[in-house]
Amino acid sequence: MSSRIFQNVIIQMKDAIDRTIGVVDEQGFVVASSELAMIGSKLEDFHIYEFDSGEQVVSMGSRTYGPLSSGSARFDYAAFVDGTDQMARMVCAVAAVAFNEAKGSYEEKHNKAAFIKNIISDNILPGDVYIRAKELHFVTDEPRVVLLVRQVENADVAAVEVVQRLFPDRQKDFVLNINETDVVVVKALPSLNSHDEIMRTARSIETILHDELGVKCVIGISTNARHLRELADRYKEAQVAIDVGRVFESDKSIINYENLGLGRIIYQLPTTLCEMFLNEVFKKSPIETLDEDTLETINKFFENNLNVSETSRKLYVHRNTLVYRLEKIKKITGLDLREFDHAIVFKVAMMVKMYLDSLSSSKY
């Protein structure tokens, strides 16, 4: 396909240039030329190692060559022009620019991974998604999920390549590099009800990054997308999953957006509203007046579904001791945690406090 793109550029340039111009591949075979008879032949004066000097154009034998840019580290193509004089060098440099522009435009238009990246980045109009998908022969309504893999503590640029090995089908599953820490996986699903498969995929990503690169990561999982145009929203969900998980589920490395519960609601509230809520709940005394032991008692009480007997057993204290502590909490806060409504209010208040504390710490 690239040869046809190069040939179209040559046709447009041919009348303005009185020299033979063309493009060779890494082995020196002509893939496009203003002299059609040259296509398919090998130029014996072409040597790929000559480009090691880093010069924009290089003279070899009776021709001047200019390497074309490539998305990968390997060499792909070079422009060539007959002659080694100054005019040949100038024409070769200009031709290389023209070939690069045409090649880049074609790849951007027809590369599925670039298309997916444009969707999740909101760099394409919703109305154009269907048109571009048709050009690329994309199934638009296939179920897909977005996994955001964020490297923490230390990051490795090789993470994209390592994760890519888990997804050999590059026409259905896409691994995209977003920045130095974030990698996005857009995975096709056999059905909308594929929770177990998604979790297995997330664990596989976490394991391979740890085992091969020593990288620790946190993975945010979106809800399932029913259509390509939903991927931008699903990417945002994966981001929210990581951000909310950092506050309320810091012990987890894989966070599913669907399981965020109250944390997702609190995360969307304005800070002023959160502060007002805390002031209203703790009218008698601020939550800061509760010491660490008391907070541990409260957390254990919630973990054991407000069951006094079970909580006292887990805390290794007598039942009456726990009742005394709960009465003390009621006296300080005005909330009796043994009553369901009071317990809900207190639980939400603790989560709001955690959220505000996380905002304060992120400023520094």
C-alpha cells in the first residue's frame, strides 16, 4: 500500500523535476519511481549502513538518498534522486519530506490503533466515528472494555511492548501508550457479560509487568462499551476508577468502576458541599476528636455489619467493653452506630473526610 502512496506523490512531482526520483526499501529494491521500468529492480549502490552518520541525505554511487521517518526504530524506506550534486541533495531532501507527509497521512487515516486513540482522547467528532470505522472495516457495535494501566513508584518505557504481547490480535485488541506512566488497553469481549475474563486480563497485565519489569501498577476498569463512540466515556470511567480507588480502596491494585459505590458519588461532590456536610454531622465535636483506637473500633464494627458480638470477638474485647465504647462515640458525636440510619451517616462522613484529606495532601 505504501508503494502506491509514494507513486502518487512522484506523479505529482514528476513534471517539476527533470531527474529520476523514487523510493527504495531496506534491501535496496525500488518500490516507486518516476521511471516505471525501475520498479522492482535493486539499486546496487544502496547500502543501509551509510545512514549511520545521521545526515539528512547521503550520496551513494551515482545517486543521493534520504531516509524516511518511521514509527519504529527499524529502517523502512529511503527516497532517492539521480546525481550527487547540490541540486540532487536539495531535491532528495524535498522529496523525502513529501513522501513522509503522504505516508504519515495515510497511516493516520488507516491505522486502527491511531483511530482508537483519537476516539478515547476526544480528537474525533462523534459523527466521524462511523465513517472512519467503515473505512477501516471496524465492527462498531462489538462489546469492548477499557483498562487503564498506571505505573506507580517507578515506570518503564518498555511497558507498552510487554503488555502488547498479551494481545497478539492487533486488529481487535489495542494497547496504546498515553504518557510516561499510563498505558490503555481496549479489549474486545465475546459478550457484555464477561466480568471473569476482564479480571483475568487485568491480573495477567499486573503479573507480567511485575515479573518482567519489576513495575508495580494500578489498573482501572471501565464498564463495557456497546459501541465505538462510547470508548471516550469508558476511558474517563477507568481514570475515575483509579482516582477514587486511590482514596477509598488504596489497598487494591485492580479497581472496577462498577464497584466504586459511594466513593464515586462523593468524588463528584464539590468540596464546599463536603465541608458543609461534615459540619452538620459533627455539630457536637469534629471527627478529629476521635483517637486511633476509637476509629479502629468503628471500622471493625462496620466490617462486621454492626454486629456487636462478632465485632467484640474480632477485637478481642468483652461485649460490654465494646458497648461502652459505642456509648462513648454516641456521647462525642451524637450518633449511635448501633442504629442503621446513624451508622450510614457516620460511614459517609468518614468517606467524605478521607476524600477531603486526599485533596489536601495532593496539593503538597
